[in-house]
Amino acid sequence: MKRGLLPLWLMTALIVALGAYTAVHQSAFLSKENLNSLLLEAMPLVIVSLGQAMALLVGGFDVSVAALMTMCVVTASFTLTPTSSGIALVPGALALVGVGVATGLFNALLIRVLRLPSIVATLGTLSVLQGASLLLRGYPQGAINTDVTNALTSGVGFVPLAFIGVVVLAALADGWLYRTRAGLALRAVGLDETSSRRLGMSTGRTIVLAFVVCSVMASIGGFYLAAEVQVGSPIIGNQALESIAAAVLGGASLAGGRGSFFGTLLAAFFLTEIDNVLPLFQQPTEYADMTIGALILLALLLYQSPELIAWFRSARRRIDPVKVPAT
Amino acid sequence: MTSDVLSVRGLSKAFGAVQALREVSVDCHAGEIHALVGENGSGKSTLLGIASGFLAPDEGTVEIGARRLLHHSPAAARRLGLGIAYQDYSHVLGLSVAENVYLAVPADARPAYGRMQSWAEETLAAFNLDIAVTAVTGSLSLAERQLLEVAKALLTRPQVLLLDEPTTALGPDAVERLHTLVLEQARAGVGIVYVSHRLPEVLAVADRVTVLRDGVGQGTFEAASVSEDALVALMIGRPLKVAFPERRVLPEQAEVMLAVSGLRGERFGPIDLVVRKGEILGIAGAEGNGQVPFLRALAGVERAIGNASCGGAKLDMRSPVGPLRAGVVLLSGDRRDEALFPVLSVRANATIQILRRLARVGIVLRGRERRAMAELVERLRVRMASTEQPVQSLSGGNQQKVSLVSSFLRGDVKVILAEEPTQGVDVGARFDIYEALRAKAEEGIAAVVKSSDPLELSGLCDRVVVMSRGRIVEEIPRHELGERRIVEAIVGSRPGVTAAVGEGEGAPA
């Protein structure tokens, strides 16, 4: 368990360190306005990363999430128009979730029925969705209902309500993953699908569920992306790799079966923090990409350190005579 | 008439062009131990796979407890009362033992999630299994995994229990304990289908025997009324003449090829040992007494300290490269993961270590490649449709032959370290493998064979050492070799045998 907590501590330390350093040099960082916008900025990535963590837990990837989020923004520009209000907005909102469910099922179909590797399947979905978005909105147009965006971004003080919501959600999801039967089953399927099937689990259903959850989370992330841009932009979503990065930095294993939703949330927040901080120092945002890349490598190295250390020790240690118990 | 707890009728199943099963029917009564024997590739595993719902048959029906299995899934078969211990296990290695045990029982029999640990402890204690439930399953020895697999199958409280090669990793006393358990279950009315390639072992407990050959049933017999020889003849379709190649007397002072002094690793040692040119040395012992780590250390796969030399030159065992360069080749018992590249062709596997020799300006010449391997493939009688066939589509015996071809082709082999060279290998192919090792020894190499089959060691080897608790406790010279002698050495070499089933290497702290 201690090892599973390393990503959480590391991410917390990085968030605090970067925040503290920035606060010392740029007083604007700790202003309520900036903190509020930082938290709101983080929402799309945090939400989609939680979904991505599901895909990684069952041993897959979903690179179509960014295109799906874009598709949701474009959809919103048709279904959540400024002219409608109140209860009339509900079907429009459901349309976005519907797009998510449909995409998730489509991905699951490619992966489970056609047996495509998830990365290939979702790459195909990505292209389809990207094309569809551009077909629907050739350029950014179609304003999105401000009632909706205001509701999404409302908060207490500088903290958006939705942010509190995802923090609670991530914590609950970790409890589910490590403290319940269903969570154990999900991890088992991610670690070893054949054995899980032999043990009588419905592995297919689990994997379909994971990819549908991933896509639904992406579509919810799409709401927050829509709230951010407020217009039907066909080229807005770019969270595919960042969401995988967040899940990995948060402790997810690329081989499946291991991960933490709360760690993912912290990592997604940290990645957003880097993006937020660089302009304050008048640094080009390209540095963000490089930093993130370096961090992922560093994190993977660090998370695997128990094995590395054990290996190093066994190479050096004086081997004790014999520790074989009787058979 | 007793009731059938399992009844399969007219099962046929093809994998691509290979007809794995052809109209096979088998039934198992309540309280019966029904042995299913046959060579590798005879369809035993396919039959179990279908009976357990893991595979869907092309034709035929499965009835468990007189209820027909309609939906072909392991979960459905389990609900009808079928438990199965898979040959290659159903453990999720990344999870703890407790978590695996928890997942193995039907949902309604599981305790609250929080009680899992103590519940798993009690459960395993009921099976006399001394395994730490908090250990990661991947850290268990193969013997422990195998016993855990059987325990897991029993946890579903099945009416019919399928055991697929449940003793491959077990030493003699663990086998006996397993058999006690199996007999207990049979007395309690469970029908047991027992698949094994170890005939004497399975015949010791079976009531009836069904023989499969090339996917076709060869008949069902009362175990008491059929001889081992007759069964073997049915399995292979010809009477088995000699089981082992002839041994020549070694020259009195043959040159020392492999010398080990004071070698010790985490789970064995210190070990001193000498193997001479032309000699096949056997390593016996109950499973988990350091035999495998010792061989792996010699091959540079596991860490160890101490000295070893090959042909007089000191062996650099810090990595597998040193021993390989010196001509020390390990035939890993884990063919799929270590000895072979399962998806590559027979040709690619055979020549992968000598490509440099087969290439001109960096391009491998297919013709040379084929010529290089043709003779050996022929001599070892590798049975296959084509050399371009993926190795994973071959039977276990033929896979093992391919890994032998690959080692022999190197040309510079001085020492062969073979770990369970005939595990999962059918009777006919076994002899080919023994013969290949013997022929190679006569060419002047030294071989060390670790096997859990005393009969094999006594027939194949020039000398056998017995390991216990990581050390050599007895050496049996050629003129004393015999199955009984080895078994006695294994049993006798462990004072105060009170250990529970499967107390192997123990779980790491």
C-alpha cells in the first residue's frame, strides 16, 4: 500500500512546490481570480483523466477522448444554443452524454468484437470524430448557452462546486477500486484477463464498461471545455496524451490493473498548473510539453524504483547462506 | 447405476485445419476418479476446456450434474457445479493470495470484503496449505501455485472436479498429499476427471481410465484391469520398445567439463559439484529445494556468489552472456516465456542464436538457414507441417525439440543445463529428447538435468545428486540408480517430515 501512495505524495509535493515557488515570485498567482481560473482550467483534463484511468486499469488506452471532447463542444453549439433556457436545455445536455455513450460503445465494439488493440481502435475513432466535428463546424461558430456555462462554473468563493465534486468522486472511486469486490474484479481483469475469465468473471462486460465510463467522462469533460471556449470550435480538444500522462503520473500501470483515481486527479491538476504558471513567468508554453514529457519519464523511473533498488541490492548484497524452509 | 456428474457426448472441435477432437464421449460418475490420458496434442486439454465452458465445441453436448451446459462460459459451468484446476493456473499473479482465493469462490459464498484476509487464512488452513495470504501470488513457487490452484477449484464445492496435470510441479510427497485430498473428495461423492501424463501416478488413484489419441477416444477401461503397458500402447499406437537410450560406461578419468565450488545464491548453496565430459548428471529433490535457482545461477540468470568453471576457464555468471559465451546453455523449463519465441516460426527459433553465421553482408540467407537446421530437425524428429509454422502451434514435445535444435545449432555448446526437459512432453517425444541429450553427451559435452520425475533421472543419467534445503545431501552413483533409490533419497534426506502440503519456498516476508 505504501508503494501505491508514492504517486499521491509526489504529485502533492510537486503541486505545492510549484505553487509556492510561483507565489513567491509572482504575487498574481495566489489571487482569487487566478486560483479560480486555474481550478476551472483544470476541470476538463481532470475529468477526462479520471475516465482515462479506467481505460488504463483494464489494460487499454483511449486516445479518442480529445476528439470526443471536441465533438461534444461542437454538439453543444447546436443543442445548447443561447436561445433555449430552463428545462429545454436538458435534452441538449443529454445529447452530449449520448455522444459519449455511443462513442464508448463503438470503441468497446472495436476492441471486444473485432479484437483490435485499444490504441488502434481508438485512433480510428479519433479520426472519425475529428472529421465529423469539422464537417459540422468548419470553423469556430455557434455560441453556447451562458446559463449552462455559468451553472457549470459556479462556486463557493474561488472554488468551483464542480471541483469539489470531482475531488469527492475521485476519492470515492479509489475506495471503490481498492475496498470493494467490484473494484477487485476490475483490477483482476486488468492484470490478467485469461485468469479472470477462468475464475468466472465477465471480463467482456468489465472492459466494455471501462471504455464506456471513459467516454462518458470525456463527454462530461466536454461540458467544461464548452464552458471554457463558449463557442463551437472544431479544433479545441488536445487532452488525449495529457490524460494518459495524468493517469500514469497518478500511478497507473501501462500494463493494466494498477492505478489511482485520486493520484490521477492530482496529476491532472499539476499538469494544468504548469500550463497556468508558465505565462506568469513570460515563458513559452512549449516548455510545458517538454516538462510534462520529462516528468513522465522521471515518474515511471521513480515508481519502479522498488524493483530497481531490489535489483541493485541483490547485485551487491552478500548473499546469506540459505533461507530455504523445509518442504 | 451411479449417476453421472459429468457427461460429454460427441464432442468435436477444430482449430483451423487441426481437428483437436473428433466425436469424443466421456462420462464421470459421482465419487469416481476418472483418468484421462493421452499424448500431448491428443485433445485432453481441449476436452477439459470445453467441459469447463472455456471453449465452445463445434459439435456435441456437455452435461454437468444432468443439466446441459447451454451457454459456453466458465461462469456458467461453475454455476452448474464444475470446478477446474488449470494446468497453467487461473491465478492473477499481480494480486495477493487472499484476493485470488476471494475471487475463486462464487459471489454468494464470499465473506465481506474487509474480512477477506482472515477468511482466506482459515480457508487455506483447511486445505493444510501453509501459504502467506498477504504474499503476492507471483512470488509463490510453482508447486505452491499448483496446490493453490487445486484448492481454488475445490472452493467452489463442485460436483465434478477437473484436474489438468495437477502434479507437474510437485515432488513425490506433495503428490501423495494431493492424492489424499483427491481420494477424500471422491469419497465425499465428487466426480473427478484427472488428466496426467504420469501414468503410474494417475493409475494409483484412478477407478477408470479413458485414453485419447489424436483427438479420438480409444476406449474407457477399469483401471484395475488394464496394464500400464497396454495403456501406453493405446496412447501412442505402438508398443514402446525402449524407454531410455543406452548408456556407455564413462572413461574412468574423463576430463572435467563443469566444476562448481562454493556456489551459493539466495535459495541454495553452498554447492560443490563436478560434471565430466560425456556425463549426464541428474538433480533430484522435492520441488522448491533450490534446484532451479541453482541451475539458473549457473546460467547467469539468477544472482549467486562463488565459483564455477567450464572447460577449465572461470565462468562469468554476472549475466547470461558470460555462460553463453563459454558454451553453457540453459534449457529453461518455462518454454513459452524463456526458452522460445512462441509466435516466431520453427525456423526463426532454431536459428536465432546463429544468424551471424548464416548471413552475408548482414542479410540472412534463407537457403543457408534451412540447410543449417534441416539435419537436426530431421534427427530430433520434430513433427510439424512446415518450418514456417509458429512454434506455439506445436505440441509441448515438439516445442522442446525446437529449443534443443536452437541450442545444438550453436555448435559451441559445452554444458547443457536442462530444467524439466520433458515436462508436458508426450511419451514418444520424450525418448527423442533423451536420445538427443545422450547423443550430445557422447559428442563430449556435459549435461545437468533437473527433473521431478525420479524414473526419468534413473533412466537417463549417469549419476544423480539429491538436493534438499538448497544443498546436495546425497549422491547416487550409476550402479545404484533406480526410481526407488532416488525417491528414498528424496524422502530420507529430509529429517522430520511433518510439513504441510505445498510448503515450498515460503512466501517472501
